[in-house]
Amino acid sequence: MKLDGTDRAILNRMQDDLPLVSHPYAAVAEELGIPESEVLNRLTRMKDSRVITRFGPFFDAAAMGGAFCLCAMAVPTEEFETVLTKVNAHAEVAHNYERTHRLNMWFVLATETPEGIVGTADAIERETGICVLRFPKLQEFFIGFRVAA
Amino acid sequence: MIDATDREIIEALQGGLPLVPAPYAQVAEILGMDEDALLYRLSELKSRGVIRRIAAAPNHYKLGMTSNGMTVWDVDDDRITELGSRIGALPFVTHCYERPRALPDWPYNLFAMVHGSDRDEVEEKRAEITAILGDACRAKDILYSTRILKKTGLRLKKKG
């Protein structure tokens, strides 16, 4: 879909935290000077067309006692789709990207316990026969998630 | 760290917040609780950092940010905190982490995600990082993403 200026204004605003109030979209609509119904219609359209991949709370697994871990695998091209199906079948795989490197599959595991990372990564190794390199974060240097729409 | 009610709330919201005028009232009804009680619980989860924010995750590709480079660097361990902080503060870096090396396959310990409308733009930004790291950087690489294979966010397992 093509985004107009109003869509972009809404999307930029919605990348920031939404107020925790009964009518959050009305609050945003007032900030932007757009009717609430239009904010909701445009958000729905952007979500349906996957301009917005997800809308809602972002949870921190670590704050719940769980863990995140970036993992990478070197998957042979001819096995890529088969391995992908096996990896993505794990609910713990929160996102997964194909990248230009010998290590061509990069995914993030989000688990409810630190042991869950080891368990899931080991299971993927067993199922695919491919080593899962693990890159847990040691330090985080600021997260600015936003991109200008 | 989270109790059974928190867990029910997280399960109800992990697929997303409903796009209706009173989304919390709708979720509260499904959970059989008061809207006010739900809002109170959510504010508690937020203050404890379990919820980082309630927001939209855009699809960078569909916004014309079609190039997404994971820049990786082998940075002197003694200087990683100082330099990582400087790289993380750059306006075009969306995520920046120190991670362990995996020798011999992977000599890099600093990861910085850079987005741009094309690879030339990403390369220009990467050159700025190269200049900042100077001789503290021994090796570098960039991995472009060519496909989103999955993007669902955290999912709690149903507990029986």
C-alpha cells in the first residue's frame, strides 16, 4: 500500500509508547488532530497490509525471568527451506532473518527461563544437524527502535 | 516474577492490542476482569520493565528502508564500553550490542544495526562507524538481510 502524510504521522507516533488509558487511540487522535475513527481505520489498513508487523505491548523476557539470545546458523542453500521450517516451528523463535554471509540464518530466541535458550538451541541442532552459534547480549548500548516513516 | 494473572494478561495481549476504541475493556472482558484492574496490572508490568512499551513495529521494507545491514566489528575489549556507547548513540543505529565472539568462525564482538533506503546509504553510515572505531577495530563485516523469515515477538507457552 502507498502511505500518505497522515499514515506516516500516525505510524511515527505509534512507534512511541501508547498511553495506558481506556481510550488510547482517542488520545493519539487528539494529539495528531485526526478523528479517532480515522486513526483506527488507517492503523487497521496498515496492519492488514503488513506495513505494521505487530501492534501492542513489547515484552522483555528477561524482566519476566526469561532470556533472549541471538543465534546464527550456516545453512546449505539446498537445505534452506527444510531447515527454516524446523527452526520456525519453535515458538521460542521470535524473529528470523536470512542474511548475506556463510552464517545465513539469524534468529532470536525468547524463552521464559535462561535454560530455555540452551534447550531450544540444542533441540534445533539435533533436529537439523547444524551447529547453532549463540550470541547472548553482554551489554546493550541504547535501543532507538524508531524509523522515520 | 510474574503471577498467574500477569501470565493470562500477557497471553491475551501477545498477539497484539485490539484496534477498537476501548481495547482494554475488550481484553478485560475476555479475561473476566475489570478494565481498571487490567490497566492497573499493565501499569505495574510496565514499571517493572516486563512491558517495555505499547507500540507499533513497522516493516522497514514496506517503508522504503529496503536495506538493513547488521554491521559487526572486532573491537578492542578494553574500549568496547566507551566505543559501543558512541556507536549506539548514532541516530542511524537502531540496535547496538556487545556480544561474545565465537572463534574461529566469528571474531566480532560489537553488533550495530543500520537501516537505509539502499545499500549505498547503509555503506555511507557504516563508513562513519569505521571512522569512529579507528584503530580499536581489528576486523569488520556487514550482513544484509535478504528476507524476513519470521517476526512474531515473544510467545509464552501455554501452561497446562
